[in-house]
Amino acid sequence: MNERIKGLLIIVGLELISVLGDYFIKKASLQTGWVGWRQLVIGGLIYGATAMGWFYVMRTFKLFTIGLIHSLLAIALSVLLSQLFFEEKITPREIVGIVLGLASIVLLIRYQG
């Protein structure tokens, strides 16, 4: 398998794992005081566990490229997470912002040197 394709698949996997960390941290934040501390720790450990994957990917891609792909996936997956698990409402103005943000990232990826 091509190194770049393998790297892209790893980035997607890392983002999915990171969103799982986001889930636990959001659940912790919905608790009063420090009641959700265990969920907070789980979320932090999940984030930390992705470090080895990022280390590998950074050997394959420019940091700029990784940042763009990471941003695109983080936005898309966070919106899905907020809608599916936390029933957060997104306003039309926020949708416009998300679309413009995604468009800017796509343009940056498309025209990077």
C-alpha cells in the first residue's frame, strides 16, 4: 500500500479516536463540579494514545497538510458528534460558518505548494 494512502487512513483513524475523546470530555463537562472527572481522564488518555500515530504520520506528510486534513475531519466529525449524541442544535448562521470553514480548508489543500 502506498505510504500516502496509508498515512491518510491513519489520519482518519486518529480523528475518529480523537472524537471518541471529545465524547468523553463533553460528557464530563455536562456534570456538575468534578463529578465527571473519570470521563475527563478517559478523554485525556484517549487523546494521549493518538500521539504515536501522529508521530508516524508526521514522517509522511508536511505538518501543514496534516493540519488541514485534521481541521477538515475535526469539523465534520464534531458536528456529527454534537448532532447524534448531544442533540445540540445548529443555527443557519453556524451552518454557513461551517460550510465556509470547510471550503477554505479545501481550497488550502487544493492549492498548497
